[in-house]
Amino acid sequence: MPYKDPTIWTLLLAWLADNWPTLYGFILAVLTAWLRVTYNGGTGRRRWLEASLVGAITLAFISGFGWFGIPSEAAGFIGGMFGLFGVEKIRELAERMMGGKLNGPH
């Protein structure tokens, strides 16, 4: 019986140990965004959209940690900050860093 084979649990726990900073950062970003939108009176749809977008942005940024020389242990901090700031503030910061080039020609 496959559920009695301890190998699968060993592999799952090893994967979890290797990827825990990324998972923790993602979960913290989603939870923080969800709570922030709820606190501000947002509806269920807005909570789901905001939390999903912030989680995706967090995963995208965490995947580039090696390029920026950021240790993987900082994933929780990044996730918490992204969840707290929200999608709009992250977009504003990205536009400022890119020199306003994200909007394209007007």
C-alpha cells in the first residue's frame, strides 16, 4: 500500500525543508494582503484578487533573490512587506524605479 511507504513522506519533508523560505514568504504575503484588504472593508472578490496578485509578485521576486544577492532567509520579510504594501503600491514603486516606463506612451 503506497500510504504505508515512508519514502514518500521523507521526500515530501525534504522538499518542504528545501523550499520553506519561499513557502513562508508566499504564505505571509497572501495572509497579510488578505487581512489588510479585510481590515479596509474590501469584499471577498477583492480579497482573493489582491492576495493572489501579491502572492504571485512575491514568488516572482523571491525567484530572483540570487540575482540581487539577497539571502533566501529574507523571503519572509519580502513577503510581509509586499502583502502590507499591496499591488498598487508595488506597481508605483516599480514605475518609479523604471523611470515611468511601465505605462508606455500616452
